[in-house]
Amino acid sequence: AAASSPTMMENKVFLSFTFYSTILILKMYVVAIITGQVRLRKKAFANPEDALRNGGLQFYRQDPDVERCRRAHRNDMENIFPFLFLGAIYSLLDPSPTVARIHFLIFCVGRIVHTIAYLLQLRAPTRSVAYGVAQLPCFSMALQILLATTPYW
């Protein structure tokens, strides 16, 4: 019932935000699946019971490739979660749908490139440039939110 409420379905900015947010959350699930696959392939398990099930306690250990996947996932959480808050609030400010879509698209593409650069160990500064590009729309949205809410502090 809530999903079919006319106000949400009429808010093109919110629908665009929802689209890009869902893509990013699915991307995070893919990174989690990749992490699990790398753990199995490298036999490097985070928990003793998993190591025992997969060959013995000697596989209860860290692996550089698994740690790389985990860092990529943690970086996603540090950046995508704030985007979810900022984008949702920004959507309520009645921004231009085109400008908003550009904000969401830049963030989404930046984060996808960041993950690819992280997991495939692409040459620097590919990953940091992708990170920086993705931060720009977040700073823009945060600034617009602050400007809109400053009268109420």
C-alpha cells in the first residue's frame, strides 16, 4: 500500500534516488558474495567452525585477497550509507529532477568504478579518483540540505 501512494510515485527525484540506491545496495551484496567466494577459494576463514568444516583449523586465518575484499566492502559502508541518508533528505528538498539524477548517477558510477578498481587492483590513482568523484555529489547534497535547514537550527 505504501509503495503505491501517489506522493511517492509522483516524486521523480525520489524514484531516481531509489533506483540508484538499489543498484548500490545490490553492488554491496555482490562484493559480499565475492568475499565469500575468495574465502572458499583461498581457504581463509574468519571463524574456527568454518575452517573446521573446510579442512581444519589451519584455515582459520587471514588472506590478503580476502582482506582486500573486506576493505572494499567496508569502504562501501562508509560511503554508501551516508549517501542513502543524504539522497533521501535531498529528495525532499524538491530539487530539479535532472540535477538530482546527475548527482545520483555520478555517485553510483563513482562507487562502481571504485569497487572495480579495488577488487581488480587497478593502477593508482584510479580508485582514489573514483572515490573523490563520488564524494562531490554527496558534498553538494549535504551543502544544499544545510542551506535549506539553517533557518531552523
